[in-house]
Amino acid sequence: LEFFCAAQALDFLEPLRPTPILDGIHQKIREQVPHITQDELINHYMHHTIELVKKGELLRVAHAISTRDKVPFQTSLSKFFDEF
């Protein structure tokens, strides 16, 4: 749910752009989940977003961009997410 909502929120910030890693994650989500412009059922969009997380797709995007741009992939907060 957080990724779905974050992607929606980033759309409203245009023309501002997030960091390259967040931008890549946003683009990956938008490949399968469109920006919502009106009230509608979103369960199928949520399912697509959940699958991206479960399959590790968003993590792969983040890691690839981190490697490409030579920016840290892990931070001091990373240890809190090891169990996920």
C-alpha cells in the first residue's frame, strides 16, 4: 500500500523529480499501475504493486541504480528491514 500511495503522491509533485533510485522505483510501478485520476476500484492495482514487491522487482531496480550511480544502497536504517 505504501508504494502504491507513494507513486501516486510523486505524480502530484511533477515537475519535481525524486532521487534516481526513487524515480526508478516509481517508473517500475507505473509500468503496471497507472496514475489514478478518478474514484475507482484499485484492488487489481494493489495486487500488481504487491507482486512487484514479492518478486523483488523494486529491490532489483534500486540495486541496479545504486550500482550504476555509485550511491549507497544501504543506510544506517537498513538493518531494520533485514527481516523483510
